Amino acid sequence: MAKKLFIETHGCQMNEYDSSRMADLLGEHQALELTERPEEADVILLNTCSIREKAQDRVFSQLGRWRELKLQNPGLVIGVGGCVASQEGAAIRERAPYVDVVFGPQTLHRLPEMIDAARTTQQPQVDISFPEIEKFDRLPEPRVDGPNAFVSVMEGCSKYCAFCVVPYTRGEEVSRPLVDVLGEILHLAENGVREVTLLGQNVNGYRGDAGAGRIADFAELLHAVAAIDGIERIRYTTSHPLEFSDAIIQAHAEIPKLVKYLHLPVQSGSDRILAAMKRNHTALEYKSRIRKLKAAVPDICISSDFIVGFPGETEQDFAQTMKLIEEVGFDFSYSFVYSARPGTPAADLADDTPEEVKKQRLAILQQRLNQQGFENSRRMVGSVQRILVSDYSKKDPGMLQGRTENNRVVNFRSSNPRLIGQFVDVHIDEALPHSLRGPLVAAASDGAPARRPSPAPRDLSSIGRLSPSGPCGYSSSIPPAERRPTEDLERTPGTPSLYPGTLRSTPLRQPLRTVRRAPAPDRTAPGHRDPQPR
Ligand code: SAM
């Protein structure tokens, strides 16, 4: 009987992507098959997240539950990866001595050897180094599972926001070469993937080796991906405002395959707090970027991340965040109470706001955002939306579901599983708090899952448009006094489309390499201080 692998994933989409790559790797090298039942697994992996304390706490309670399995089956290998592993290293075993393997986000490709070594030596294996040259070079082709796929294009973070552990757990920003990213997406497209989500901690900070000594920026990458035959929709997450260049705005205007949806974390609407967070931009500069984007793509929906209760946040600071939320008209957010992370500069800041007050602020913020999102959903009632059908509805097997360009789940009644993997048009009849519903209008392609539907042109008046400004129209938001050009956060000259044609074959696969943006600092060197953002 085939040996079984169970993976539990905590945290972000980057972790989900990493977990799927671990499954590919261990499937190829150790013939391990995925199971949903830890009790029947031969290898159990926990891919952890340390972005907030709560996420970190979950690690040891989860490991505690698996301790019993190890007692019953001493041959079981338990591995811990991800950001908590990177942060804690061998110390994980002090609290959970039955853990056999500890690996970091940049050493997951070494899992087959580490598992073998743990088995043969009966000794724990710990490797949380940052050998970023290797990782993508040693991973197999990704397995295709449905019409949507994640593709990691860069990793790590060099922004050093005062609250964030990512630069310390995942290392500095590293981009994959352009040719490698395109090779992976071509492979996915040839195997029926229609929508890709480009991933990175600051994905729009992509700077990939484009050959001949040239570096491709994120706008160039978007144009190149859009030229791949079969890929009909492109999403990306998550972005940093400092990297949201004019060239990317132009790409949004020029590339119909790029969804009319942007996730651009802002964290706070108060300049004082933004400065304390070391975000290096003001609220006005953020709005200026959004204003420019809305001028290029009027009905684009914007979502964001917020941290509530950062040390020193006053009622006035919070009021400024609420003001920004209304002005921009955010459609959705990931929002959390600030969680002090050991080793980050903000962990040393005095914080006298009671936890209860922080929780109340978060509830107010989330209620407002839910309301705005729901209002946008209601504006979509009566429109026809093109969705990529991904699966059966979670609640009703008589329904199928997919997502709109602006990332809303749509459920529609159908008994035709051949629609999974295709674009269809649905007439939106009903807006629910977390989804939309309506009858199928037409399939946008002919039923063969691997074939390409005609792309949805931007100017089809019936598709996704109700009014000139669409569901997330920017009509109300920014006060006229602020509607004036401001300094760009970063001036990047407009990138002309380098890929006007369509890529069809796979001549691009080359030896895989990664490109650093900056040499990694030696944090152990005497007198070392992490670089302060501009
Ligand atoms: N590109 C993003 C940006 O501009 O910040 C980085 C995304 S970060 C990896 C994921 C999100 O986790 C952040 O946007 C922030 O809202 C949240 N986060 C990070 N550190 C946090 C902390 N210490 N407490 C609460 N939330 C935190």
C-alpha cells in the first residue's frame, strides 16, 4: 500500500503554495500520497505561520494532538516547517521532542533527504537556512489541480515594517527569473489552468533576471504572463504601496486578462501611525495611487490589510483609518488587532491601549468594511458576471461555483460537471453576505476543459458593468480638495508591452536560478542594524 502524507497548513497563500509544492516533491521523491487523515499518515507536516501570536500558539497545541499518533506508531515522521520553524529552529523540540524534522520556507526542497536522514539516523534534522538559490531549482513541475493555480514569483521581504516578522523568517526579497516563472505558467496552461494568482510577500516588488543583464519588473512580468495562450485571468497578491508603480497602473489599463481587483495593504489611515510602522508613505500618497488607478480602470475593486491598535494608536488615529476606508471605498479587508512579534522594532514600543479598546476598534472597522463590501455586492444584482467555474458549491451539491473578477463567489444551479474549468456567464439575482447567486446565462466556451474560451473583452457593456463606474465605482470617495496630482511613491517609467504576441510552446525552460535584490545582511555581525526603509 502506498505510504501516506498528511499536511496541515496555517497562514497565508504563500504557505498554501509551499504546502502544495511539498506534496509534489514528496510524491515524486518518496511516492507519498496525500491523505486527509493524520491517523493513517506515515509522514505528517505542519506548515506554520508566525505573523501573529495566535497563529504561533496554534503550533504547539496541534503538535500536542499528534504526540499520541507518534506513541502509537514510532515510525511516523513529524516535520514542522514555515515561519515558526524558521524563528524557533531546534527550540521547537524543547516543547515537542517527538518532532523529527524542522525546516524553513527556504529549505522545504530538502525535505526528502531530511526525512530519510531522520529515519536512518533516528536523529532530529533541523535546517532553517536561507539557501535561496536552490529552492525553485529543486522543486518538480507543479501538479495541476483544477483551473486555478498559485505561482510564486518572489519571496521574502526587504521592507522591514516595524511590526512584521517576515524579513526575519522568510529572508530578504528574492525574485525568480522571468523565464522560470513563464515556464511554470506555460506548463500550467498546457494542463488546463485558466487563472493564475502570482504570489509574493510584496509581489509587485518583483525584479526578475530577464537575461542579457536585464531585470524585468512586475509590470513586464504581467505583460508576459498575459501573452500566454490559455491563461485567461491573472490575479496577484500581496502588494506593497511603495512598489505600486505607474507601469503597474498602466498594465491594469492595458491587460484585459488582469482582473479588476487589487489587494493593496495600507495598514492605517493615520500618517503618524504609518510613520511609526515604517511604511514610508502617507495616507494621501496611498490615495493618490488609488486615484490614478481608478482613473485608468474606473470600476476596479480595492481591498486591503489593516492593523488596529498599533502601539500609540489614539482615537484620532483610528478615526483617520475609518475616514480612509470610506474615502477609498474598500471592498474587503484582512484586518487584525496588532500582535507584538519578538525581535521586531515595534515589540519594544510602549503600548497603553487596553486590549478591549483595540477589539472594539477592530469590530467597528470590520463592520464598516463588511457593509461596504455588501453594498458593492448588492450593486451587482441585475448584472451578468463572467465566472471561472472551479468546483461544486460547498453547501449544495446541486450547484456549481466560481469567482467573479472582483473575487466574489457565485453559486448557480447546474448538474453539468463539465462546466468545471470553464468560464460561464451568470445573471446575478441575489447578493448574500459572502456570495452571489443566479441562473446560468451561457457557457463562455464549448465544454472542453483544456481549451481556451474567447477572452472577456473589457468593453462588453453587459459583463460586470452596471453603470459607468461598476460595483466598486469611485464616484463618491476622494474629496475634491485632495484630487490633485501628488508625488508618486515611486517613479517607474511606463513599460511598453514586450510581449504583444501569444506564447504557445515551452521553449523557455532553462536552468533555474534566483536573483537577489540585495545581499543578505549578516545579522550576527557586531553593530549590524537592519536597513531602515527610505
Ligand atoms: N505586502 C504586505 C504589506 O504591504 O504589508 C505584506 C503582507 S504581510 C506578510 C501580511 C499582513 O499581516 C500585513 O499586511 C499585516 O496586516 C498583517 N500583519 C503583519 N504583522 C502583523 C502583526 N505584528 N500584527 C498584526 N498583523 C500583522
